[in-house]
Amino acid sequence: MIIKPTGLAASLLVNIAFHKDELEISLHRIFRKIHAQYKKWEGRGEPQVLVEQFMEGEMYSIDCYVSSSGKIYYCPLVHVKTGRSIGFDDFFGYQQITPTMLRPENIKKARECAHKAIRALALFNTTAHIELMRTEHGWKIIELGPRMGGFRDLMYQLSYGFNHTQNDIANRTGQRPKLSRKVLGYTASLKLFARKEGVITNLLGIKKVQELESFHSMEQNSKIGDKAIFAKHGGKSVFNIFLFNKERSNLLADIRRLEQTVSIETA
């Protein structure tokens, strides 16, 4: 089972439980921290917790503009790799890449799944961020929120040349959002967490990452002396790094170089 708060983003306090004892421990931990986390990160609505079935598959997300009349405009899909897929006992969105390598027929099916979710919630005049799982049984909804997805403004600007924030405002004021399908290149966002929780004692390899061909920009959320905390315990990434390259193979090569270079040491 997946246990998560309803009004927090960035996988904060998201836990997995494989048996009853783990479920009880996770619920106890979340309820102990949830009010403080909602206050700290300005959570939406009243603090609540969802318990849902864990799904195996490839994770994707999509942002959609829903007009006041209900017309849906689909932004390009983004492939998501979680921390769990690289060995963390955590579900933060480690890596996001757009464009994806999905075939047109699979993109169509993903949009149909998103369409059903938007209609089920009767959303109008908003942007919707939808997380999906591509399973052996087809596309499934993980969650839907009436908001823009994280890092989407930069990712869509770099890879497609359109302004996500301006489109969000335009859609809410009755104007048609301006989308582009022309691919300018490949964009990746990466959230870097320490492998172990504790006080950060050293940050290695960051200057070398900034010299990569694909390096675009970086956000540093923690420094030496701060405490590194996993997302499932209410922590944020130490770094958010954004890469862009016109060639997908070059982007993937630089992601690998980044992974081999950066080290966040804790004690």
C-alpha cells in the first residue's frame, strides 16, 4: 500500500507498506508530522491521509489546461523516475525527462486516461497535473491535482518553447493557451538527496556538473551543516539540477556523468 498526505507535493511524507505492521508504523509517523509539514510547506486543504494500492509500472505525468467550457488542451507527457528505482527507500521524483519515447498510440491512450479523470472530477477553468502509471493492464491514474506540475514551466520552455505559466493565466481568463509540439531538445530535472539522513558534511562534484555540456541551471536547497532528510520524513532535495541537450543520447550521457560525480556526504 502507498500512504500519502492529500495536500502536500514533492512526495513529502509518502511511504510504502507491504504488511500490516508497516502500515501502522507509517500511519503513526505521518500523523505525528503531518500538521507541522502542512504549516511548513503550505499544504492545501485540511491535513488528510490516503491509503491506496501500490502499482508496478512506468510512471509518467501530464499537465492539461481545462477551459471554462470544459475543452482540454494537453501538454507533452513527462517520464518520471522515482527515488525507489535508484535504490532509495523513498518515492520522491528523482528524474523527469521530456519529450518521452512513447509511441503516438500510447500518448493517445494516456490522454484518454487523463481525460476520464478530469471529467470524473468535473474540473473547469484550471490547470490539472495528472500522474499516471503505465502498467501491463493499461494506463492507470495515480493522482490528479488542480495545479501545475513541478518544474514544468522550465521544462516546457526549454523543450517546446512555450510558457506554461502564461498559458495557465490565459486559460483562466478565457484565452486559448499557446502550445507547441515542435521539439527543440530534451530536458531533464533531477532532485538529489543524500543517501543517508544526517548533518551534511560535504558536497562534492557540483563544479564539475556545472561544466557538463547539458548543464542549464541549479537550485541549492541545503548547505553544509544543514540536516539532510528523506522526502518520506518531510525533507526536500539538497539540489535540483536542470539539464538540456538537443540530442537525447548526449543528455543521458551527462545524467550518468552527474550521477557518478556528485556526492552528498552526511554524518
